[in-house]
Amino acid sequence: MRHTALTSLLQANQWKESLQFYRHMLYQGDTPSHVSAGHLVQRLGKVGAWEAVFRIFELHLKLIAATPTYSTARQGNDGVEHLSARVASPTAAPTRVGEWGTMFSMSLDVVGRVCRRPLIAMQMFNEACNKNIDGSLFRWDGNFLSAVQSFPSELDRVNVLRRAHASGQLDHFKIIRGLVHHGKWLEAIAVFADGLATQQLHRRDIGRSRLNILHASSGDSVQAVLYCLQRLTRRPENSLRVNDAEVECVLSKVPSMLPTSSGASFASMAHWRFCLQVLSENYASFATSGGRGVMPGIEGRRPTQRMVSLLLRHSMPWNVALRIFELSCRLNMAATPYDPAGASSTPSNVLIINRVAHILHAHGQRQRMIDFLDYVLCASPLSPSSELLEFVPLEFFSSNRGVPERKPLMVEDKVLYHFVETTMNWERALTLLHLVEDQRAGAVTGNVKPLQVISASVHCATLKMLRRCCAAHGELWLHSLQYFQHAVSGLHLLDCHTHPRRLAQQHGDTDVNTILYCVLYETLLNLLEEPSGASIVLREKNCFSLMECVTARCGGRIPTHMLLPNQMDRLLPRLGVGEPTVPNVEERTRVSMKLIMCVLVGLLGSTGKEGLKSPHMTPPDAVMFYELQKLVCRVAEYRHYLMRLHETGQSLSNSASPRKTAATEKRVFPQPFQMGLLWQTSLELLGCQCRACGVDSMMPGTLKLVYRSCATSGGQWEAALHATQYLLQHPGAVEGEHCAMYCSLFGWERALAVWCRHFPQQMLREVSGHAKGLEYCMQSLECALE
């Protein structure tokens, strides 16, 4: 429990408490582990407490040195020796050499490099080197090299390294691992060679070091590195016999693309030929089997499906790719349910098929690719990759077309999403989506809606694709409307003026409503994305109509994640310094207000407050009301900005919209009724939240947002006071900070009596510079005391 408590304190960055608890553990005779001590040293180094690190280093050095005969530890005069004498002998077995090396190396690095005390670090090294003469207590790891680099004198650095090397105090494996972690594989090879020469590496460490160095090498250098490792480990010259893990590592490397296409193809050809050579030398019995389908004995080595799929990532001739595919087929036939090599053969086999088809297409072998896919799909279904979706014939997504026994391509949602997100061929993407919808609808019984057949992420990615590909052609809003109508074709959408009973009947599943709103939101953004023009009025009208229908079906419930800043900023970003960065600012404000009004209508219903207590819908979330208040406040800021532009005679340049028409110049001044609508909507949202979720659900920022909306909408201090008086009836709903904000926005003269009655001390601070205000507040206090 002490070790757990120390670790918890360290994770909470309580380094002072951790150090105090560490001392307590020592007095209790419980030596902290090397992991806890190293963690403590790191935390102390971050705050510059090098003295504590120095004492911990000395203490543990004494403890490790005295571990075999700990009871004879001699007491010293200083506090460290007195403390070490009180620590009982460890109950565990004698510590291993590799356990404490990391902690001591980290301590040296913290003092020398982090805390910039190289002389103290040199003193620590000398003390450790004198006690750890032959490296039997511990060995330095990669942190030791970092500490040595902090020494100012090159002579000191060389002497320290030579001394540690001569006494066998270096942990070669850990140093190699640290160098590999920092991408210094050349230095790691040098340390590896030294470890082999001095016999400081065990057999297991040799294999792990080889694999680490191979992983750190690049695709251009892996051949030279492999030959170098073979030579260092005294393998036969030019031998490529390695274990399975090293084979996979070599196959996973990809050479860098050279500036010229000929150079790139030459490097790729040299690499995949080298990979084939590695495979043939390590799995010769399988590669030279008597004929097609003839398998070797169980005792022979054979490559895995994963190796073959890694090999096919490289660009190679199509006939070589087909030959490798035949090899993978034999591997798949040899795999048994209990064979570890075939445990993951199915996903690897899918990758192999996709890569072979891609190679055939890249070399212009379209008919061979079609024949190849026919052969594969007659045997089993296939999930195509996003690359394959770019060029595969569309008839492969329909069954019983020409080849009755051929199975169709089955596209997964994650692959479909990646394809739609990256493709520029939007027409093919839409056609492919329709084929996938028909394919999935035919696989289930009953009436399936397009909205549910494909995931919401794919629907939203499709609308983003249209925004990316069609915005320059002026047809984005038309294509977006068509896609929205297709996606919701299986749903009955009624507008907000429908009878409440029919509205209650159409409230569907919450998941369906969530998907529906996400698709609606992306459609709205597409309608507002194009520059202003003759179609802007029609687009805005369509936005209103869509919002009315969808919010009526959802009962005014908006998914909470769609109201978070990362989503709302896309509709109406925060108004910063300068002009807005999105097109159609005024239209966006009107659409935002229409969205809020539709939510209120959906919540309240056409007959009043019935919608809040509807048995067909879940209660609205308090977070939704808070985020809608933020949206109202943001709309008010934009309308105030547009008002100031009109008063100063300026026009909105709309830098995000390159095309500006005369109609754009005329729509700068916001209509007066809209400014009044803002603060009224804010109060209505506040009342709706109190009735639906209770006053206790309000955050302190809700009333502040109401104040800001009222202030920006023409200084509506009476409306803000009305909201305040309503909330003052509930204890704790209004705080002193609300009083300060009200006075800063509307002035202390407004509602002085109300605030003095409920927050007299706060009002005294607000009116401290005004004699009349002070006199009134003092009179109010005297009356309250009487």
C-alpha cells in the first residue's frame, strides 16, 4: 500500500508530499522499488530539486552496496548515513544487476543535464564507480549517455565513458534500446558491436538488439544494416538466414521516393527483389515445392500470410504479384484451425487480393484484373479497400450479373467512409453509395431506410465530399438537397405546423433522429457555403423548411454533441477581431435563429407547454439549453456588428466569398424586429429550461449569457432584470458575480433596489465611487438591520 500511495502522489505531481512519504517509507524499513525511486527522481528534477536527487542517489547506492551484508551497515554522522542505517534489510531476494541501473542513470541525467549541475554529476559518478567496481551492483543505461553529454569538458566526457566501459558498468542492451528510440541506429550498431566483442550481451539480448536496430533502419538502408548485423554476429558471409520477426521487419520497410520516377522505380525494384531473396533463403523448402498445391512437411518453415501482404505493398511487375498470390493461396490451404501461422490469414488474405488487383490496374492490365476478381469472388466474398473502390468495375457490387456463382464485393463502413473522405470523383462515389444501399437492403427482410443502411459518418462524409468537389461549380446546394432527400426518403417528415397528435406519432427512434439531425446539419452548411447570388434566397428558404421538418420529428431535441463548439463554430464561428471569415454571415445568423426557434416550437408544441412533458420523448438535456443560449448570444454579437457597419456607412467585404453582387451590398442592415427577437428568445429559452429541467440544472454562465444577449440587443436591462427576479425566487440561482456583470453591462443605476436587497456587499463595491449610490446602499442596509 505504501508503494501504491507513493505512486499516486507522484502521478498527482505532489512532489513535496512524495518526498516526505518517501522518507517515511525509509524510516518504516520499507525500501521503495527502483520504479518508484526513478519516478520520484524525475519529478524532483522537473522542479530543480537536485539536492534531494543527490541524497536519494547516495542513499540507494549505500543500500545496494550493503544488500548482501546489510546488518553490518555502519552509522555515520550525517543524516543520510543515519537514515540508511535505520532501513531494515530488504525482505526480497538480492536485487538483480539490471534493476537499479535506470534509476541511477536517471539521477545522473537529472542532476547534470536537467538541473545543470555537471560537477555534482561528476562527483556522483565517481562515488558510484568506486563502489560498483566491476559492474556487479548495477549498469548504466541510455540516460547515462545523456548525462555525460552535459559535462562541459570533452576530456571529462571521454574519461567517464572509458572508465565506465573498462569496468563493465555499461548495460549495452538498454543503451542500444535508447539509441534506437532516438533514431540513432548507426550509433546503436557500434554499441552492439562492442557488446558482442566484450561478451556483455546475452543470447536473448542479441536477438532483441538485432530486431530493434532493424526496426530503426530505413527502407533504403535495411539491406546494408542486415548484412552488417549478420557479419557482426559471425553468420556466413552474404547469408540472409534470419528469424520470422526479422523477416517481417525487412518486408515492412518501404524505400523512399526519389525525385525522378526512374530512380524511384529502381529503388523499389531492388527492394522487392531483396525481399524475395530473403523469403526464398529462409523458406526454401516451401518455395521450391514440387508443383502447385504440393505442400511441404509440417516440420518445415513457411512464410505467413502477413509476410506476403507486407511484400505486396511494394510496386512490382504484375506477373510477380500473381505468382506471389499463388503462394499465398497455398499458405491459406496449409493453415489449420490450430495453426498460429493461419490464425490471422483471412484479413491478410484480403489485403493480398486488394494489392494484387491494384498492381494489375497500375500496370494497365484491366482485363486481367477483372478475371482475377472473378476468380476470387467465385471462391469467397471480398471486402475491397478504398484504393480498389476508385477503379473497380461497378458490376462487381451486384450479384448474379453475368456470373451467377460470383459473390458481390461487400464494402465495410470504415472503408466506405475513407473512400468518400478522400476521393475527388463525387459522381462515382454517389453511384457506389446507391449500389451499397441496394446491396444491404436486399440482404435483410422488411423495409429498410437509406438513412439506416449506411452509418451517419458516411452520410456526413458524403456531404463534405460534395462541398469539397462541387463548390466551385455553383451546384453544391442542388446536389446537397438531392442527397438529403434521398437519405430521408424512407422517413415521413412533417413540418412544425402539423397537429400535435401526428407529431407525437412520428417521433421515431432516438438513434434515427440523431443520424437525421447530423445529416441535416451538414446539408445546412452546404447550402450556406456557396457565395451569395441569385439563389441565396431560395437556399435560405430551403434551410428553414428542412429545419422545421427535422426538429418537428426530433421533438426539439438536438444531440448534445452537435451543439459543442467544434460543431457550432462551423455554422457561426466566434466573432473575433476583424471581419468574419465565413461567407453569407447575415444568412447564417438568420438560419441560427430559425434553428433555435424550431427547437422551442418542437419542445413546447403548438398548444403551449405540452411538448416538455410528452410521454413519447425523453426529457431535454440542460446542456442543450446552455449551448443554445450561447448561440443566441453569438447571433446577437453578429447582428450588433452588422448594425455598427451600417451606422458607419461601411459594407461587409465578405472576404470568404470571392463573388460579391449588388444583392449582397443591400443586405447589411439587420431588421429591427430581429434585434428584439434575440432577447425574447433568450428569455424563452431560460423559462423553458426551468420548466423542463429545473432551476437547479442551470450553470452560473446561463444567466450571464442572458445578460449579454440583452445588452447586445439594444441594452434591454428590463428584460435582464425580469430574468433575474424570476431566478431570485430560487435560492442559489443568482450569485454575486451576476450582480457585478449586470452593473458592468447596464450600469449600477438600473435595478439598484433589487441588487441592494439581495447582494448589499457586492453593490457597495460596485457603487464605491458614487456618492448617491453609496447613500442608497447604506440606507438599504440600515433598513434591513432594523
